[in-house]
Amino acid sequence: MLIGLSNNRICQPVAAKSAGQGSYNDDVVITNAIGTRGITKGPQVIIIQKALNNVPAEYGGPALPLDTDGVAGDFTIGCIKDFQKRHFGFQDGRIDVLGKTHAKLSSLQPAKIARMKMAKQYLGRALNAMQKAQVKLTLAGMELLTGGGLSGGQNLALADAHFDVLKSDDPAAALAYISSVYTTMLSSFDRPGGLGGWSQFEAEPFTNRDYFAFTWWGGHYQRGMYIGWLRMDTVYLSAYYDKANDNDRVQTIIHELAHFVGPAAGDLITDYAYGKRKDMAGLSPYKKQHNAECYGNFALSPAFD
Ligand SMILES: [Zn+2]
């Protein structure tokens, strides 16, 4: 078991390593490479043909359904190439076990597409909450300068409650740092040269049942890079996301984006603690300011107070 969990909001790359194909009933399971210089006949070809047919045309599936005859001829291989071209730019007509094409195909099966469509509505709420968090932090900075000022100090008090701003060596710098994290999170929705906006979220291809989501530390800066089938500038949503409540679904998006835009090494924005504000009581100011959950909690206060 990993560090103390609240509703299984675990999200490190290690989560991916514990899943394998077949861990979820919507996974595409193959044991041999299919297509060019791979297997071209038999039951596993049928699995791939059915899986391709499940992919809507807008996501690179065939315009007309393939015959599920278990023979990977020109038409089936052409469909594999079209699918690859749509998602990767290359087209070798081959689906390697746990390769990029296999993973993408598995992540575009019906239950996973349904997860992404369901999740999409929570993205807007997350964006809204992050924008409000920035406003609160701007006001908190003014309150710090003016001893409360027109807004009475309530924003500074809230920022302090979640991030221990006033116990920090330099409260103004702490506020600026926290604000910069939200700024980068918001900017990740408009990234030239990488995935952006909704496309940086994907259903995990070989799903961990017990996790909400995971991503890479600093994935925002690893544009178009892969480790195996995992695209680093992607936030993967796992099966438990389906069961989460509304607040947890929004929190998950903000939480993952905090990891995503933090550094890839060094002062990571990591998981020192999960849960509501009271669960963070034992953390130092530094750890609160580098804890993904705190970014969600502050943005979604009072739901996570
Ligand atoms: Zn996390």
C-alpha cells in the first residue's frame, strides 16, 4: 500500500505500473503483435477488428465497420494505419503488445470514452475554480500589503489556512509562488507544441480500478514525450473516477494539474497528504505549498475545508 489515501486519490506514475492489460473489462487484450510483420490471422485479429470498430470515426476509427473475420488483410491494416496517422503521425500498420497503438486503441473503447465525456463537464468547473483561486490570491497579496484593506483580510486568511502563507519566511513570495502554479495550470490549456486543453486528459488505457488518476511530475514540460505507451504530457483518468462524487471529480482535475505543472525534479509538487484542510495540519508551510491536494482544496473551498 502506498501513502495514506483519502478516497484513493493516488496519482503517481507507479499507478500505471501496477495495471496490466485485462485489469478492466474494457481493455483490449492481445499477447502478440498484430498486423504488418505480426499475426494476421486468428482470434486476436478479431479482438483488434472489434476494437477498431468500437472507435468512433472522429477518434480515428473506420468510417465503415471492418468485417470481424479474423483476417488482417489490406483493409484491416489500412484501418490500423489510419488510426496511427490520426494519433501519432506514423503508420507502420502494426500493433505491438503494450505499444503506443495498443494503448491508444484500448483507451478509446466505449466505457473509457464514456468516462472522458462524463469527465469533460468537470473541466469547466475546475477552470472556473482555478480562475477564482487566482483572484483570491491577488486580493490576498493586496491584503498583505495593506493590513487587510478593503477586502478585510479574508482572502489572506483563506490562503493562510490552506498554505500557511503567514508562517512562511517571505509571505509575499509564498503568495506569488502559489499564484504562479495556478497561472501555469491555466496556461496548460493553451500550449503550442503539446497537448492542450481537454486533449491533455485521457482515459487510462489499462485501467487501475482503485485510482482516480495519475500524471507525471512536470508532464506539462515533456511535450510529446513517451515512456513506453505513456504519453508524459497527459493526465490519465482511471476507473475510480467513474465512482467519485462531483467535488472529487473537480478536485482530481486540479490536483493532477498541480503535479503536471510543477517541476519534473527537485521541488516537486507531490502528495505529502490527501484529504481536506484538516488533514494537512501536520505539514510544514513548504510541504503545503508543494502538495497537490492543497491546490485543489484552496480552489474548491469551502467544499474541501
Ligand atoms: Zn497526487
